[in-house]
Amino acid sequence: MGFEQRSIWTALLAVGTVTGVLAAGGGSLAWQKGDGFRVAPLRIPASGKTGFTLLPSGVTGVNFTNTLPDERAMTNANLMNGSGVALGDYDRDGLCDVYLCNLNGTNALYKNLGNWKFQDVTEEAGVACPNQTSTGAVFADINGDGYLDLLVTSMGGPNACFLNDGHSHFTNATAAAGLVSQLGSTSMALADVDGNGTLDLYVANYGATSILRSGGALNVSYLNGQPVVRGRYAKRIRIIDGTMFELGEPDVLYLNNGKGKFAPVSWTDGTFLDEDGKPLAQAPWDQGLSVLFRDINGDGFPDIYVCNDAFTPDRCWINDGRGHFHALNRRALRSSSYFSMGADFADIDRDGYDDFLVTDMLSRQHRFVLTQKGTMHPQPRLPGDIDSRFQIRRNTLLLNRGDGTYAEIANFAGVAGSEWTWGCVFLDVDLDGWEDILISNGFAHNVDDMDAKERIKHMGKLSVDESRKTLPLFPRLATPNIAFRNQHDLTFRETGGEWGFDSVEVSNGMALADLDNDGDLDVVVNCLNGPVLIYRNETAAPRLAVRLRGKSPNTQGIGAKIKVYGGPVTQSQEAICGGRYMSGDDPMRVFAAGSSSNLTIEVIWRSGARSVVRNCSPNHAYEIDESAASDIARSGPGKEAEKPTLFQDASELLRHTHHEEQFDDFARQPLLPNRLSQLGPGVAWYDVDGDGREDLIIASGKGGNPLRTRLLC
């Protein structure tokens, strides 16, 4: 049998196999009313496997490709960051629908018909966005009418806001909503930041055009002998030691008035404070790729984490509950990823505190690592700077210590490298009660490839146009997407091939939703110049699906914390809107039920109210209604009562300050890994005078005086 015959035969067998699996479910759920909730049984397949089945377009009817010709990428390299996907039930028929963004064509809305069949309804719905370079999308009820509206970002504008009329049609209300923008917008997240019940919007901006990589015309002059960029790109180019570095554009936080009208918040009016509690002097000009709202410090209020590319650092803003933010303490996070692209939060060790993963672009393959360009921060901080937050070129996994600080454990956990990674999600794939990790990766042209750079270097001096045309010389980075299984001991094992999550398409935005109403979360990935990936979750383990019906205007209960007791472990998740790399999930959350037949669901709503549903059965979906919740006072993390300690701080009795003269070790020996001249004073207990009592001796640095104290009792 020839190769072509085998390929056709294999495809037919695959379609037959998939079609057989589809009969397990796919219709809307049969709900029954309860006290403060409603419940529906889930159609769980009798048998299954841990992992996913990739469904072909011939089965689903989703024929979509996010296209980007090289000719257009040459003029704006930022477009190679790809696009995303939004998932949500826009027509309220009980089936989750799919919206896909396109950089070089029209976007597409696919209505879920059930049983894994989808219909293109883009034109009827009025959401094609034919005149914009679409990057990200999110379904959200921004006006509190109970219907999902649609927000779409664009590289260079215009962004779009579509209001759902409740009859399967959308109206473009961008100008009326106050969301007109010409910036290079990427990802979005929504939450009630000021506690008034409405969903506010944060838009991450990257830069409408790439300047240095795509040969933008710069106006450079000299001031006091130093080069200065003027004109259009004055704020986007920084010159450090004679080298140009590209900045991004300011992100925008919009406050919602409750009727779908947004107003931008100033960066410099005191709404945002730095680590020292001072108002910002200017907006951060960062290259924003992802933004998440999460309650990072456990006080019940949505905080902000922004993933920024290159030497523009990540931002973490802590909310005071009234929509005012201060930067996270410098020493809470000691390191962050350099090329931060995606992030997600989960309690990976089930200690009750949320940890988080930030993705970068370190390869897991030694041969690729050797050809990746080494990147140094243009203004590196010297080792030993206690307030430094070093940027490192790999994934960072931040383990919450429970005291407001984090330990970086990516190398220990086995997740430091995951190729050129865009999106990441924590998802309990095997439903054992512990979140696993899914990674989308790949790149249209590996512009970091040092071999290609060396070949281009030998071409001699190139004009701007000639330099742009070298883009096809950089190879396509076709790396498999990755899954990591949580091994319950702070380590993860790579399981992409084992779980069927290892496509080599250039995969960008990724989102989760239960597309067939069987109570587990399926995955949709928008790929660059390749078909969209739709994965059916095949896990047959017992589960509990939870939806929220919040009070208007926050009708989906965004920001609520959901806890499930009685399963294999106590589990917690947060209802989110947006927050994926250029993408947005459906807000339903899924929990492992294990062998238990009696589970309890607790919801702490953004308003501070509390709902508890007891005696929950596994393999059921529960929709919990905020209107029946009990009001409770929000206490936040508070200050724990001081516990008696074995020791008491008596430092002030010494009246001693260590003295150390400044000395630059690196000026004398640049190859030192760290300072050797400032190791700090030595200290010892010794009975110097032989009186039977230990004396304390503290050494000093150069120019200081040692201390000897006598113990008097």
C-alpha cells in the first residue's frame, strides 16, 4: 500500500473512531431546581482514558486558519505573536460556542449544535471584524443583562466591543463603550476591581508595530553628546550604553459604569502606587502579552498580574478592594521570567495557597538550547542586591509560602523549559484532585536561531528592506505542545504524548470549556497558519462541575472562590473572565470527586456573600445562585494572633551597627560569580574572660570596630 493510500485509510479509520466516541454526549443538560441552586446529571462515558482526542475539522465543521503571510510579518514582526480564542454560550442554549481571531482575514463564530458539530454563524451574528488585525477575544456580560457580549483586541486597532441583543446578534458599540484604541492590544481580563458589582476591564498592550525588528524609521539626534530618539517613537526606544532597546505601550485599566460604558484610569493620579507607596511618575511602557485578575494575597479582592516581554518586567498590582493598587513588595518575588508570555494560578501542593506559573521560551531540547540567542538584561543588577528581582530566561514556577512571599521552584519541579511557550493553563486532566499543566508553543520563524543569524551576517551590510526579507531564512519552530502531570510532590512529569496533547502546529491562544456537557473541560487552541485544534477530554473519572449565577451586573460570578470538600483532597478554584493568552475560558470550573458520594461546595462571592451546598453527588453539574447566599463580613487575611515564641528579639540592647566600606569586586575581577568582599560579619559565643559566662563577639568590616559583649546573667 502506497503512502497516499495509507494516509487516506488512516484518516478514515480516525474519523470512524472519533465518530464512535462522540455518541457519549453533547446535548444540553436537564436541570432540576434545588434550594439556592439547580443541578443536572452529567452524561459520563462508561469507559475512557486520561487525555485528549484531537477532533478533525471533518467531524466538527470548524474550518478555520489564522493566516499570516510572510510578506505581512516582514513589515510588523509583532504579528507573529498570533491570536486567541474565546469560549462561551452566547445564545444561552446550554452549549458552549467558539469564537476565533484572525490576523489577516475575518474572525469566525461557531455555534455549538451538540454532539461535536459546529456551524459558522459569523455573518448572521455580525462579529466578523473584517477591518482589524484581531489578536485576542473574551466573552463577558459587560452590561449585566444576562447575555454574553464580545470584546476583541487588535494589533494597531481598532479594538471592538459587541453587545449581545439576546437574539443571536451583536451590535458594534465600541465608540459608545469608550473602548476605541489604536494601540497594539493583546490580552484582556475582567473583574470587579472596585467592588461596585460591575466587570472592569484590563487591556494589555504590546506595541502596534515592531520598530527594531521591522526597520522602523527613527529620528535620532544628540543632546549633550548622548543619542536621543525624537518624534513618533520617542517613548518606545531606550538607548542604553549605545544600544537601542524597544519598549511597548501603556496598558489600560477601564472602569465599568454598569451599563457597558468604560472610562480609562490614569496611571499617575494615585490609583497605582509603587513599592514605596508613592504615585507613579509615568505609565509603564511595557510589552504586555498577558494579564490576569486573581486574588493573589487572599483578601478577597482581584489583584493584577501582567506578563511583559523582554526587559520590560512583569507587574504585580495588589488591590485594596476599592480599585486602588500598589506594587507587590520587591522581596516577595525574587525572580521572574524574562520573556514572560502566559501565566496561570493554582494551588499545586494543596496547602490552601495559590501558586503560579509564568512561561518563557527555554527549549527542553539540548540541540535547540545551543542555538538560542543568549540574552542579557541591558541594565543588570549586581549580585547581592537584596531588592533585585532578576529576570531569567526560562519558565518560573512560584510556590506560595503562605507569608506573602514566593519560592521559585521551576527547575526542581521539572517545568523550567517548555519551548517557545505562549499559553499555559492549570487543568486537572486526570481528575485526581491535583492540577496538571497544558502548554501551547511554537513560532512561525525562530528569530532567535543563532545559525540563521550567522548566515545573515555573512551577507554583509543590508538595507532596511533587505533585512526585512531575511525573515524566511529563520526556520519554523515546530515543537510539540506539552502536558505536565502533577505528581503530588511539587514535581511534574511530561505527558504530552501519553495524553495526546502534542501537536506540532504553531499554537498560540488556548482556552478551556466543556463543549459536550460531560462535566470535564475540553481545549481549543488557535494556531498560526495551521488548523484550529479542538481537543475532546476523554477522562472518565468522577467529577463535579460548578457554574455560578451571580447577581446582576456580575451575572457569571466572576471573582468568586469555589471550594469543594469531600473529594480526594480539598480543592479550590476562582471564577475568571479572560486572563488567558489572548483568550478567554467559559467560566465553568471542574473538580475531582474521587470515590466520595457526598461532596460539599462552598462559594465566597466577590461581594463577600457565602453559599454552601451540601450532599452534592458526583457526576453532576451544579449552578449556584448568589441571590440565595448569606451575607458575611469580609475579613481578608487579617493579622493572626501572635503566638508565643522560643526567642525574643533583643537586638536593640547591642547598640551595634556593622560597618563595611564599599568595594567593587567586579571591577577587579569581572568573572566572579558574586561578591566576596561583603560576606557580612562573623559572630561567635566564647568565654573570653573565663568567668563561666559566654561572651558575644561580632567581627567588623574594614574601617569598623568589632564588638564584644559580656553576658551578665
